[in-house]
Amino acid sequence: MIVLGIACLFIGYYARKKLFEYRLNNAKARANEILSDAKKEASNIVREASIEAKDLKYKSKAEFEKETKDRRIELQNIEKRLTQKEENIDRKADLIDRKENELNNRTRQITAREGDVKKKEEEYSQLIQKERRLLESISGLTSEEAKNILMSHMESDARHAAAKTIKKIEDEARETAHKKAKEIISLAIQRYASEQVVESTVSVVDLPNNEIKGRIIGREGRNIRTLEMATGIDLIIDDTPEAVILSGFDPIRREIAKNALQKLIVDGRIHPARIEEVVSKTQKEMETSIKEVGEQVTFELGVHNLHPEEIKLVGRLKYRSSYGQNVLQHSEEVAYLAGIMASELGSDVQMAKRAGLLHDIGKGVDHEVEGSHPKIGAELAKKYGECEEIINAIAAHHGDEDPKSITAVLIQAADAVSAARPGARKESLETYVKRLEKLEQIGRSFKGVENSYAIQAGREIRVIVEPSNLSDEAINQLAKDIAGNIEKELEYPGEIKVTVIRETRAVEYAK
């Protein structure tokens, strides 16, 4: 058994040794094979690298040769151009030399001619001197004395003729202009006529019965207080049968209050919450209505491209009155009249209509902004991008500024025609005339005043003083005194401008 075990061990050892040797031989063979493959691959890589290097070298050489060839061609072209330029320069140099020679020859010729001309001038000068001495000896006057006498006579005759011509032209122009102005204004008035609406500071709402008054007042007056607070208008409920009076100076608020109250009466539900709801809704409807009115007026007049805010301001004029005259209708009338007169004069009709429509735009907000309505209107027009001609026409239509264009003058005339003609405003003709007479009488009542004139439909008084009785410093105080007396003695809407004029005139008549 022991021998058998030893034999088994020996056999196992021998078998393992043979297996190890077999594996070792296989590994060596595999390593040799890998080494051989690596050498072959390295040889291939070296060969490919050599080929690529040769290709790169060939390409570089070809590119270099091509670039060298292109550069050589470019240098040849540059050389040709330089050669041509050099030839051109040589030709120009030759030409300049020829021109210089010709110029020298001409200069010598001119110099020779100048010498001849100087000789001739000297000869003519000697002849003139001889003739002058001969004339002086014959007339007994020197040349300067004769010249002065002749110029004096010519100047006197020219001035006399010019004065006569100027006077004739002035007389003809004054007569023609006055006649033409009358024709244009009368034609404009004939071609346009509008209705006048008289408004006041109160509105009346008719009631279906007197019982509704109690519902309008509400418990402990809460309904009427809510309506007054929401609209800013006073409600007067008195013994007037089936009527409520709305009082307020803002015509738009008064119109909102009137419409809201009418809706509440029709609806029948009159309580604070419902009043606030209806007033809010009526305000929005009023804004829409104002915009529609403005758009309608601009469409009728053909005035386009107005700023949206300007359209709203035009619409607001429907609810504004001046001396009992509706301002929107007055603005339309001024626009039509100015357009007609512009057409007759060959001026810009569209510009005149635009300025006429916008001339009183300041009255749409004059109760909200400080200042006169021409100044407010001009600032609004400037804000909304109107041109300088329109701005000046608005600012100057009451004489606050000097008119700078024919459009501004036309607006002044059209505004005066629309506002001052009898029947256009609430004031009667008799009262109107008496107020103007009183205004002129106040101006003439001061010492040193020669005369006074009411103009601009009574908006301005011009006082002419005697320059020998009053100095320039005294007329300022006189203007203040006249304005103070007007405020004390007259009742008038708006304001009156006092202008005191002191001037010296020289008048001569040719008989």
C-alpha cells in the first residue's frame, strides 16, 4: 500500500510537470507569435508613416512652388504697373514742361500788352483832365461842386416821387384791404349760420309725481347725501311741483347727475349702493359720449389726426357755455368761418379749420387749471404735438400774444364775429351796447386821456393819452387806476384787458 501510494504520488508529480512544461511551451509560442505580430505591425506603421511623410513633403513642396509662382506673377504685375506709372509720369512731366513754356510765352505777351494799356490809360487820363479843366472854366464850378449840385437835385426829385408813390400805394391798399375784408367777413357770415344754445348753472329733472321726492331724499336724507357726494352737485328739492333742481358750476358733473337721477327714477330702486352703482355707470357712459361727440365734430369739419385727448377735450366743450353760448357750437362756427375766409384769401383752409376748432380748447379744463383759457389751450396744444402755427393762433386769439401767421389773424376775426354778433350770446344787444359805452366812458374820465375804444367784444379797452400831459412812467399807474374803476363800476363776465397807448405823431400835408 505504501509503495502504491508513493507510485501514485510520483505519477501525479510527473503528470503535473509535463502539464506545466506543455503550458510553458504554449505560452512561449504565444509570446513569440505576439512579438512577431507586433514587429510586423510596427513595420507597417513605420512604412505608412514614411509614406505619409513623403506625401506631406510632396504636398508642401507643391504648395510652396504654387505660392512662389503666384508671388512671382504678382511681382511681375507690380513691376509692369510701376513701369507704366513711370512712363505716365514721364509723359506728364513733358506735358508740364510744354505748358510751362507756353505760360511763360503768354506771360511775356501779357506783360507787353499791359505796357501798351498803361500808355493808353495815361493818354486817356490826360484827355479827361483837359476836358474837365475846359468844362470848369466854362461853368465856373469845380467838378466836386457840380457833382454835389446834381446829386442834391436827383435825391430831392427821387424822394418826392417816392413819397407820392408810397402815399398812393398806401391809400389804395388801405381802401382795397378795408373793402376786401368787409366782403370776406360778410360772405363768411352769409355762408354759415348756427343755432345758439343758452345754458345756465342749473338743470331741472322732471318727476313723474311728487311722491318720488321723498324716495330721492331717503331716510334721514341718506339718499340725497349719497347722490350729492357721488356727483359733486347740489340737489334742490323745494315746493316746485314734479321737479328737482340740480345746481353746480361743472356742466359735465351736472349732466352726469341729471342722467343718473333719471335712471334711478325709471328703475325705482333708490338706495345708497344703487345710487353709487348708477353714478359710476353714468360716468363711464359720459366719457364714451364725450369721445363720440368729439369724433363726430372732427369728422364733420374734416379735421383729422387729432390726439385722442384733444378729441375728448373737444367733446367736453359740448357741456361748457360762455356768456350763454355753447362753446362747442361756437368753436364749430369759428372753424367754419375761418375756413371760408382762408379759402377766399388763398390760405391753408385745413389749418384754419383746425385752429378754429381748437382755439377754445382751454375752456374744457379751465375750471381745473389756473390761467386764462388761451394760455391753457396753447399749453395743451403744445403738449399734444400741434405745430407752432396752431399754438400761436390759440394763444393769440384774444390778443394775449401777437399773431405770427395769417391763420392766427383769421381766428381772431372769426372768434370776434361768432362771439360779438347780436343774438349769438345771451346778453341782449341793448345791454351789450350800454356796457361798451360805459367801458369807454370810464376810460375817458381820467385826466390826460384823449380817447378810449372798447374792442374784442368788450374784452379789451384801449386808451390813447396825450403825450404832452402824461409821461411814460405815469401811464402804468393810469392803467391800474382804469382797471380798478372798471372793477368797481361794471359787472362783466371773465376779464377786461386795459391797454394805455402813448405816442407822438408827426403829420404833414402837401398842398
